[in-house]
Amino acid sequence: MKVSGPFVKFMVAALVGSQCLATYAGAESQDDRFKDVEIRVIRPKYFTKRNRFELGADFSIVSNQTFIYSYLLTGNATYHFTEAWAFEGAGSYGFSIDKADKRDLDAKFSIKTEILRTKYMMDGALLWSPIYGKYQLASGRLIYFDTFLIGGLGMSGVEYKYDNCDTGTNSNNPTYVAPSPQSKSYLTAIGGLGQRYFINSSTSLKWSVRNHYFQYSKADGACDKANPPQGTDTNQNIVIQLGASKFF
Amino acid sequence: MLSKLNQILVFVFLACSSIAVADLRQAEALMVKKDYMNAAPIFYQAYSLARTQMERSRAELGLARTLEAAGLEYSASKYFSLIARRGPGPGNPFFAESLDALGRINDRVSLGRSHVVQLFQKEVDPSQVPGKARGFYFYFKGIEAFDRKQYDKAQEFLTRVTAGSIDYPKAQFHLGVIANLNGDSARAVSAFERAISEAKGPESSFLKEQANLNLARVYYEKKDFRKSMRYYAEIPRRSDNWLQAMFESSWAFFLIQKFNNTLGNIHTLHSPFFENRFFPETYILQSITFLRLCRFTQVKKSLSEFRERYKGIFRSLSQTINENQQEPAKFYSLVKNYRVGGRDGGDIAPILDSLSRTDTYRDASYTIAAADSETSKLSRAPSSWRSTGLIDELNDFLSKKKFAAANDSGKRMLNNARNSYSYLQDLSNQTRFINLDMQLGKIDKLRGELNVTQSNDRTVNFIGGLQELEVGQDLEYWPFEGEYWEDELGGYVYNLDSKCGASGSAKSK
């Protein structure tokens, strides 16, 4: 295995078991960057992204929620204005399922957990692909990849079901009626990283891990709307996305 | 007493004759029913008992047809050849059909050069050659003359191979070679291009590659190195000809002062992937390229690597040639054992490897494999094939064919091996001259002798893979850090400046 450029340690950790070569795709010309290398391979780039649109679909899962599973389908459109830089617009929509733990807490201990259920997400982000490289599988087949970092802004749509609010006979106030379910949108900062694996000159398989960080008003999820808690809190959704994309 | 004997002889003759005629009728009836396996031995019996030439010819033709229909192509060719060899004429009405069938068989399983040469030993009026067999006939007559270096005669025959014949692309290829030998590069180019455009199907890929290589050589000789490079670049990486193209294009790069490309190509040729390939001249080219860059330490290193790599070959090769001189078929087996038997070739492995990639080895191997496959089919034939003696005759024929193929190929390969020996000796002498001149301080003189072309092609830059650098092209760079990657072979470009100083030659691109 041989690698070069920043983020090498990360790459090395990811590439155990296969032969890999990665290189840093920065702003300075490649000829300059390899000027001290006595022998170089110079050839047309296997996969060019400059001035190409990329349309993709991902299966996304919010991975850091204790009591629910949130699954979303994501569509994204990316324009690569250079080999290294691109702008991505993405939208996700999905649903969540309660985990057994949540149901057990309610059934056995009457503990009702307050949950932020992510229903949709949308964002615009800049993508920077500083590393491209190749793996050689044991069979001899080569797979080219790039690694990208992503940063941007968007909205996270949270669904409040108010199913944690005590109602009926269990409630201290028998006349209490829980608020009607609603969705609220919050401005979200996004950061993450991922990789694309180019399976031919127009198709890639990709994965990414993104942190969706947003601030929300505590009052939005309050059961008692007459005396809501004051202030705000923050939430992070660590979203793992797996998908494929086509370049045009 | 004498008249009694005559009467007996006449009786036996008539009896045999009537048996033969009856056999022929029976066999022909079976053939109509497509019962080839039972028809063949009866035809053979009729052939053995035939008392007139016409009966014999009918039996030969019937036997040949049934064997061909039964998928025993070489065996069929034996009897078709017997008819064809007698030449055309009123006494041989099946000549045209037999020649046609031989052309058809040769398209499917190569008959081999020695077989075809024997076929046409008798002078034939070309107008008597049937339409479908004309391509086959003229092509092989042309090749026969070509092998004897009678190029005018070869050209005369080869130009008569018409478009549409399966032999047309091969004929065009040879016409290209002849035109080039005659210094007519324009005709050579059009002949090679016709060979490429007319060669269809995957089985023609080798011919196309050879034509591209020859086009590259024609442009190389014309000092049009840019065009030459384009044709070298046409040879696919998976091809046996690819390394040859890499090697020859290294010289083209050298002549247009693209020394970093020359060294890059040589880096590929010297990679461990090709440690048994025979390209000794690359060390000489590498040393003179370093010399042009005034990198004298590397010049010495290249020369010493040459000696190190090839010193063992001289004695072993000479010994192997001497041992096999009288038995070329044994030499063929040696090459075969190296190629397919996985036997270590020892010091001469690069020579054996190089020989195992020649047309002559390939053709012989194909013939032998096809003959083996027929022998195996024959072992499953009905018992009547054995009782009539047909199987023995066919096995004997196939075994002789295999021996002839191995022997002929062995002879040619021994000749190639001798040439390789002389080539190595010549290169070895060149290393001594380069060293001597360096030691005597004649570097300027030597470098002057290596003065290269002032061609306009020098202004073009090349990336790996023999490709011209295009403006605005997105490139990928991979550093070579001592580890060879298979996909990078052919893509290396050195990054060395000339150390000749202000008075030296131009800086290497």
C-alpha cells in the first residue's frame, strides 16, 4: 500500500486488506506537486468531474438516536465546477420507528421518552474532494475513488408526535389533551465526509457520514403549551448515507 | 499354365473391382443418409480395393467428404490433398472440389505451411483453380515465393487474392511488407491499412496488430515519429505485441529527444512483470539515453545490469542450440515445455519465452493440438474403422503431421535462437564500446554520434501510454515509489533534467 497527501492516516485505516494508492488533489498543478518525483505515471484521468452534473439517490439513516430508528430517502444533485470543488443540493424525506427499548420503558416503567423525530432534511453544501486514489483488489481489478469533505447549511424538519405527554387516566389532569402532532423546521449546519467509488466513467457508488447540527426551541416539544419551558437546546443527527450516482 | 494364371488374375481383378464398386454404392447411400461414421470405413475399403483411377478418385473423394462431415478435418485433408496434388485435368474431375474443400478446411484449422507447399508442387494453370479456392491458392503461392525472398513473384500471386477471400487481409499485409522492402512507403501504408480494415473478427486481431506495428515502422523510417507513435499506441496492452511496441517506440522517443519518455517505457520493460521477456537492447538504449543526459553513473549502471542479466545466456544458449541442432522437433518440445509445461527455462528463459510468442510456435502448437483432438476422436470411432485399417492409416497421418509441424517449427525457432545469440553478442560489443569511449574521455564524440533528429516532432509532448499531451487535458499523476502496479505499466514518464550544463544538449523535456 502506498499513499500520499493529507488525510492519509484516515485512508490507511480504511484501506487495510487492499492495495491502495491515494493522492492529494490540491490547487497547485500536479506537475509542480510531483516535480521532485523521479518516475511518475502520467495519464488521462480515469474519471473527470469538472463541469459535470451528478444526480444521485441515497438511503440515509440517523445513527445516533437511542430510542428510534430514522430512515430517509435522499435525492441529491451536484454540480462539479472543478475536479476538487462542487456544490450539492439535497433533500431527504423519511420516517421513524420506535426501538424496543422505548416501548419497554413505556410498558414496564411508564417512562415516556421525548423524541426529536427527523422527518425531512434539505441542504445546500460545498464539497471538496482533496483525495483521489485507487484500490487494487486481490483479483487484480482496480477501483478508483475520491474522498470528499462537505460543509453547508440547510433545514431539518422535526416531527413532534407528543406521544410522551401523559393523557387520560394516567394523567394528573384528566382534562388534559396532548398537543396535535406537528412538524417544525430548524436551520441546520452540516459537515461531514464521504467517498465515491467509480465503477465506470459515469457511475459511482458512495457513502458519507454527515453531522446535521441544529438548535431548537424547547417550547416546540413541550406537552404543556400554556407553560412551556423557555430557551433553546441543540441536537446533532449523525446521518450515514449509502447510495449511487450518475454523472452527466 | 500361363493362360490359367491369367484367367485367375483377371477373375481376382474383376472380383475386387466389383466389390469396390459395390462398396462405393453402399457407402454413397450411407452418406446420403448422413451416416458418416459407417460410410467412412466402406469408402476406405473401396479405396483400398479400387482397380481403376476413377474408382480410386471416387473413393478418395467420398472418404474425404465423410471425414470432413464427421468433424475430422485434418484426416479429410489427407484425401482431398491426394486428389489436389494430381493437378487439374480430364483424369481428375474432382480437383476443383478438393481444392475448394482444402481452402475451407484451412480457414477452420490451419493446414500448416509445409502441407500447403506440398499441395502446390505440381504446376497448375491458375485459370483451372476454382473460384472459391483461388484466394487460398494464390495466397499460399505468394507466401511460398515470399519465404524464398522472391518478392516480385510473391507480389504477383498476392495481388491476385481478391477482396472477399478470407486470405485477402493476410495477402494485403504481405503486400505491405513487400512494398516497404521495395522502399514504396505509400503503397505499404495503403496495403497495411487495407489489411486492417478488411480483417474482421477476433481471430484477426493478431494480424491487425502486426499491420499497426508495421505502419508504425513505416512512419518511423520516414522520420514521422508522431504518426509512428499513434500506430504503436494502437497495440492493446493485453497483446503479445504490446511490449514490442513499447520497445520500438522508446527509440522513436529517443530520436525526438523525449528522453524521459524513453526511460519511462524502458522502466515498464524492466519491471518484474516482464522479467522473462527478451528485450536486451533496452539496456543499451537506456545507457545511451542517460549518456545524452550526461548522467554517467546511470550509464554505467545500465551497462552493468545488461551484463548481469544476460551473462548466463551465452553459454547456455550455445549449448542448447548445439544439443538440438539435429533434432529440431526436440527443440520445439523444449519451448513448449517452457510455455505450457511450466518448466523453468533457466538462463535461457527469456529466449524460450520470446520463441514461444512467435507465429511459427503458435502455428505448430495449433496444428498439434488440433491433430491431438482428432486422434482422440478417432479412438472413439466404430470398430469397423479399426478392422478395415482406416484408423491406423489416419493415426499414422496425424502423427506424421504433428512431427512435421514440430520439426518445421523447431528448425525455424533454432534459426531464431541463433539470431538471438548473434544479436546478444552484438549488443555485448556495443556495451564495451560505450564503456571504453566513456573511459577514454570521448564522451563528446560519442554523444555527437548519438545526435538525434531535428524533427518538428520534438515540439510535441507525450504523456504515458504513448499519448500526446492535449491542451486542457485532465491528467492523473501517480508517483513511482518502488512498487509496480500492473495498471501503471506503460504509463511511466521520467522526470530527469539533463546534467550536461550550458554547453551540453538541450534540456530534456
